Amino acid sequence: GQSEHPMVKKAEKTAKMRKEEETAARKNRIHDTLKMIREGMRERNLQLLTHAQTKVFELGLEADETVKSASVLREDLESEVDIVAKLKVVCDSIKLSQNTADGLEENDLRNLETAISEAEARAKGIKDTVDKRIILSDSNGEIKTSQSIISALKEAHSLQARAEQQLELQHDLETALDDTKEKKINIVLLRQLLDKAAEIGCKTSNVDRAGEIVRSSERRLSTELNLLDILNENESVNQSVRSLGKSVESVFSMEEKLQKASQTQYHFEKYYLIRPDGDYARGNLMNKSLLIALKLKHQNFVIPRSIISMDKKMSKQAITLHKNLLGYCADLIMGFPATLVERSLKTLASFRVLADEQYIQLMKHLTENHGKQSIGRAWQFFCILSSTISPSVEFEDFVLNFLLRHKGAHGLVGVYASYALHCLSVKLEYRYLEGGEDYVDLPTVDQIQAFQLRMPCVVSIVLVDGVFVTEKLPVPPDWDVEDVLEEIWADFLSMKDARRDMFGLYISKRILGKFGSSDSVRSVEEEEERGTNFPMVLSNTDFVGDVAMEFYIQRKQSEESEEEEHGKLPSVKTESSVTLYLKRKFYYSNEKLQPSVNTNHLRFEKLSYLQAFHEYRNGNWPIAAESVVLLLAALSVAEHSINHATENQMIDITQFLPLKWLNSLNYSAHEWSKRILPLTKTDI
């Protein structure tokens, strides 16, 4: 009867429940372990599979098919990790050797080739256990491996190609530098090698030596040319210089120059004359790593020495330039900011070798700078510098690259960069077309201060017929409308006629703002009633920078496109410039234009004719009688035929008729021709 004892029954029941709980717990652990294994296989996660393997041993699941597959995959992944790790060690060693003073050796390349071969050979033995495996083909057949090995091998092959290029470059540099010891300097070859070094990121001691030789040679050549210009008055020498300018003009293209400079190899960080990190931070034990990290990025404290390699005397001048830059940009508290810029520009005019240093300091200052005032002031300085002094020939592409990358930026940064780019392009064109000569035009303190009062801009000047006088005219902030007009007359239209004062600059009515003479503009209601759309004339005392600011503000607020309207000026699309129209702004009631052989008079008469035809064509001068319309149309056809040598029957007569008359009368083109062409043969 003991088996029936209540205590025995209770113990048996408890044991049974415990066994059921253990069985359920084991099932849950098995389920969780298999789930972990499947997840590890799906994600190819070695850490997850390794952790699951310990659970497998505890649960005795070695015979499970899923566990067996996971075990094979885990071994594959461990092999992959080992392959990638060993390949990475060799690659890291190569990268370190690339940036040493001595550069790479043949043995480094052989070690890399051996590591790649071993990795590919080991990869062939790895089984393809999941769908995520991809195939890498080589000359021996197919290698089935994982994405991690593929990436490691691709990086290794890429590094191998760069290492081969660097070894070839090192050999060519060594040969070229050996020639210099025998006084056989080939500057063109050294420049080509330095460009290649910048492209692949090679910074060996021989690269530094070659850069210094190029700089020294160019400084010496510049000095010799200056002495030659001062001392030699022989006309044959002057003639040869002019011939050199003409030969350069025939091959120089600013468009091709900008296209070349836009390549990534001309990012300023890749300039081959930048100081090595160790030299730049030399003598600063406490904050050495910080100085190296900020060598080519914005900092609000003065640099320890010049960024570009140069002698100690010039390096001290470079430190002063950077201090002046920080003072002007308000990163340091210094008085009379415009005077700081003036001092820097005078230093650059005296020591032209520092021009590249000033440019690279500005580019450094604008890299990862988050201060709005500091950025704005630095771009102002950039605009002033680019219109004053050019960088050296070997550095100009790096400066152009920086400006090209920023000219499309939103806001004032894009405006400043576009202005600086056009100013520098003008100076570079002048330098090349003048046979290598350059000019320095130092601004006054008032001209420097003007950049803080208003923005510079690039304007396009257009005639009423849609023809550009100039598409990209850099206008400094101290220029008013009268200054721009003087520039147009002197450099673009070469017109000295006193009556040129009758012309002015007009702007689209959409951005009238507060500018111009109100008595020359009708109200919108009057214009709609009369069917006209007069643009607005700007006062000669309006600063173009203020007009441009209004333009950019309104363009930011609304990017709406203008459709062609009745009587509206021709639609002109420009990159980032402000479009101004050159038109006559007043007439004398008794004015008569007579044919003239004087060139200046002819230009005035041609501009006046274009204006008159535009006003007549768009209905700004209403004509009541059809006979007057026919006569004026005949005059226009006759003028067009003379200037374009076109037969009358080939002309579209309707393009010479006022739009209102063309729309109000239902004459066909043939009927208009029958009425107009006979008048062109009379003495009109």
C-alpha cells in the first residue's frame, strides 16, 4: 500500500511535471538554436554561427542536416576572414610605404602579387554553400567566392595597379633628377611627372625635390624676363615677344583650360608642393595631431608655418598672411579689416612667390568652415585676390578647380565663386595672350570696403535684338551703371560718339524693386491698357551690385520662367549672371539720322535703328495708318537685304510687320509681300 500513499503520488507527479518542463525547455532551446543557425546562414554571420555552435554541442545536435550545413559554411567564413585579414595586412603595408620619403620598392610589389595569388588560390577551395555567392573569373577559370573576398581582391588589384604606376613614376623621377645634376633640366618633363604624382597621390622626397626645382626654375625665369623687359630695348626682342603672344593666342582656349581643370586630380589637396605632415607640424609636440588634421581645413588660429614648401623667410611672411586672413574673416579680433587685406595684397605684389600660398590659405579656410560671416568674408577676399594677382602657372588649375566646384552652389557662395572664376579667367587669358606676362592691379581701401557693403556680380549685356554685347562681365561692387556703360563703350563696342549718352541700361520689370527713374516707366495698368511692356531704365548712379542683390533675392523667392509676351524684350537664358539690356533712353524731337561714313556714327546709327525697329515691331510706337506700316516694313526689308545679301523672295515678310497689325489683318504672307515689295524698289 505504500505506492498508494499520497506523498508517493505527489512525488511522482512532481517528477513527471519536471521532466515535461525539461523536455519543453530543450525543445525551445533547440528551436532557438536552429533559428539562430538559419539566421546566421542567411546573413553569412560568422559571429552568430560560432555562438550557435556552442549551443549545438550542449544539445547534442551534431547529426542535424541544418547543423552540418552551418558547420561547412562556418568553416568557409573562417577561411574567408583569414584570407581577407592576411590580404589587408599586405595592402596596409603597401599604403604605408607609398607615403614614405623613399616610396615603394620592387620587393613591396612582389609581396603584394604573392598575397593576391595565395588569396585567389585559397578562394578556389571554398565551397559555394549559399545563393549569395558570386563568381569571379580569372585566366585560370572560375573562382567561386564571397563578396568580402571579391571586395578585398578588387582593392588589392587596384592597389597593385597604383603601385606599378608609382614604381614607374619613381624610376622616371630618379632619372630626371639625375639629369638635373648634370645641368640637363627638363622643366616640361618634371611638370608632367609632378602632375602624374598628384594624380596617384605620390608624396616621396623625390616629388618634393622635383617640385622645388620647378619652382626655382620658374622664379629664375620670371626674374630674367623682368630684367630683359627693363634693360633690353631692342625692337627685335619686342617683336619676338609679340610673336610669342600671337602663337599662344592661336592655341590657348579658356574653355579647354576649364575643362582640364575640372578633373579630380586638380583638387587643391593633391598639390605636389604642399608640405609633408611631419614638416608642417614640426616642433609642436602638444597639438601635433590637431595641426596635421587641420592642415587643409578651416582653423581659427594661426598656422605654424607656410602650407606650401618654401624657405624660412617666406614662411614667416605666409604666417602673417594667414593672420591677416583670420582678422579680415573675424576669426581673430583685429581692427580695420580692409587694411589687413590691403597689407596682404601689397606683400603679394612684392613677393609673387607667395601668391599660391595666399590662394591655398583661402581654399583651406573655406573647407569645412561652418561660420557664415567667416565664409562670406573669405569669399570676398577670394574675389579681391582673383581680380588682383594670378596664381602661378603650375597652381592655376588647382585654383580653377576649386572655383568650378563652388560656382554652382546656392546662395551668395555661388555668386562669389562665379565672379572670382570670371575675374581669374580674364587675368589668365591676358597672361597667355601676352606671352606669359602678368599684371597686378592693387585695389584701394575704399574698393576693398565696397565688398562689405554690396556684392560683386557677373552681368550679361544684351541688345534689343537679343544679341549679346558680352555674356560674362565681372562687375566689382563699387561700379555703378555709368561705370559699366564706360566699359561697354571702351572694350566691347569701341564707340566714341558723344551721343552714346542717349543709351542706358534697362532691366526686366519683374525685378524693378527700388531702382531706376520712375518717370520713364508706366504703371502696369497703363501698359496692359496700351498693350505694351516697357522694361525699366536704371539710373546711372545705381550700383549694379544692389541691382544684382535684388535679382538674386527675387530669383530665390520665385524660379518662375518668363514666357514670350507681346512687346517684351527677347528672352535670354544665362548661367548665373544678371541680364541687362542696352537701349536708348531718350530721343530729341527734331533728331534726324543721316547716312555717315564715320565708324563711330555708323555704330550709333545701327544701335538706334535696332532700337527703332524693336519699338515699331512690338507696338511700343502705335501706328494708325496702313500706308505708314507698309512704308516702314519696306524700309526694314531694304535694310535687311543690304546687310544680309538676301533676295527679297527668300524673306519672310511677316517678320518686318508690327505684331498688332499682323494679328488684326487677315492678310496672307503673299498678300503682304504684294503690298510691301514694290515699295522696296522705289526711292524710299
